[in-house]
Amino acid sequence: MSLEKFKTYIRQFVQPSDSQMEDFLRYVHLENYQKGEYLLQTPAVCPKIWFINEGIARHFFNYEQNEGTVWFSFAGDLLTEVYSFTHQVPAIHNIIAVTDLETLSMNYADLQKMYAQDAIWERFGRLSNEEYILKLINRSYTLLFKDGKAKYEDFISRSPEILQNIPLHQIADYIGVSFETLSRIRAKRN
């Protein structure tokens, strides 16, 4: 199990000792998902938080036969269905593997145990949640104030594999433009 990317992720927020890191990592499990496999399907309660070593995951909803992409998670990201995981209530978003995924996971009970056991992990939880909130604010700002071209450029700059792995209709949905508008943006870009 490759833990180095996850350790690097943790250390951008906190500096645990070797023994603190070892205690935390004993609750972490390697999980692989194949492309198209669900990590979470509504209305299940989200049982885990994942760290993506490799791959892309898509967060989306189905409502009255309409599907909407709300988020993508990439290698180096933590992912979960935040509301469901935090409150242990039924999820409102599905999470599916866009590509094959290699993840590291920790279940809710074990994370709570680590929060109670050592303040450094509570600090890690708070700081990683603050980073997530900042990403949400940035996404909201982008959707409200940037034009389609800027939204597209911002999104594809995130990861070089986006265009090879994510269908264009999902990208259009995520950045809040029609498929036709995205096609025009891409045509002008080339």
C-alpha cells in the first residue's frame, strides 16, 4: 500500500511525530474501484472518507430524472459526501469512479476515535475542512462571475488527464454551460 502521497497531504496541514502518524495510519485501508463503480450511492449513509492516490471520482445527484455533476475529485484529494459523512445521515450525492481509482479510506468511527485520541488529528480535520470550504467558495465564485471560457480553462488546468477521462457533457454540466457552448469554446481554443 502506497502511503507516501497521503503522508505528504497530511503534512501540509500538521506535523505528526512518527508514532502519531503510525497510530493514524493503522486505521487506513487500501481500496480500489473500477471505472464506473460507485463509492457511494444515495440514499446510503456515507461511511468513509477517502484519499485518492490515483484516478478521478465524480460527485453527482439524480433528482426527478435530472442528473447534475457537483464536483470532481482528483489524485491528491480527500473526498467524501461531506454532509452525510459528518452527520451520518443519508447521502444526497452519489460518488462514482470516472477512472480506475486507488484510494486510501478511513471509516467514520475510526476517524472520530483519532480525533478524540490526539488533538493533532482534530487539527488536521479542521484544517483540511477549511481547505475544502475554500475550494467551495472558489467554485461558487467561478460559477457566478466567470464566463464559460474562463470556467473551462480553470477546470482543465486542474489535471492533464481531464479531457482524456471525463466526457464533455459532464464537463459542460460541471462548469454550468450547455454542451453546445462548450463545443464552441473548445473550437475557438484549438
